[in-house]
Amino acid sequence: MVEVICPYCKSGVRGGPEVIRCLRCSTRHHWVCWMEHNNHCSVFSCQGSLIRIRVRRKTDFSILLWCILNYALHLGVHFAGLMDASFKFPDAALVVLLEMLMVTTGIFVLRNRTASESARSFGSLLFASNALFLLFLFEQLITRGAQGLDALIRL
């Protein structure tokens, strides 16, 4: 990978919102360097004064949606016993399957590198609590059995 050098300060230019590009010669500058050079390109023979700003959009929607669904799931776990009569499915199995679904989808959702740091931090915290809860459920399933875990969930 070729390192891009700012023609004004002669240091490396990395991607991000502080990098701009001259529309005339396509040379990248630091935003501060462009401003210090009177809003003009600092390449010797270029008279460019217009820039292209690359704005990265933050995509927090998927993390936000996952967090809301996760919260709704954990509110709904309280009512798992009511669904048992209609589904003929043990409460423990239902809760474990839903929790595994949330942990699995959380792995994919949190790989979103364009999301804001605050959304990723909150999502990671929620993901960690889901993973710990899933480990707790498996531990209780092993020690108490399916009936013991059903009784624990109905508390």
C-alpha cells in the first residue's frame, strides 16, 4: 500500500474526515494544511481552490435495531411461560434458542466498522451481557437439567 504524503506539511495522510482532495489535481491534503495555505492546493503549479470532501456516513441503524430487538427479547422472556401452552415447547429451550439467535446476530451486527464509537460501545456491552447470560443458561442446563432450567426461567 502506498502512503499518501500531504504536499504542505510533508507528513502522511490517512483516511478520515480531516482529509480533503483538490478537484483540479486530485492531491490529498490535511484539512488544516489546506486552510493554512489560504484554501488553495499547495502543489507547486496547481491553482486549485475547490475541494472534494469525502463524508463517511455513520451507519448506526443496524446496531440500534439489534439493541431494540435485544431489549424486547429480554422483556419478553418474562412471558415465556405463557407461550408454553400454545407451542408445546419447553421454556428453557425457547429462551436458549432466542438467546443464541441474539448472540449470533450480534456478532455480525457489531462487525460494522462505519458505525459511531458510542453505538459500537453500547452494542458491545449489550453483546457481552448476552454472551454471559447464554453461558449462565448453559451452566444451569448442565447442573439442573432441562426441568430445573424451566423452573428457574419461570421465577
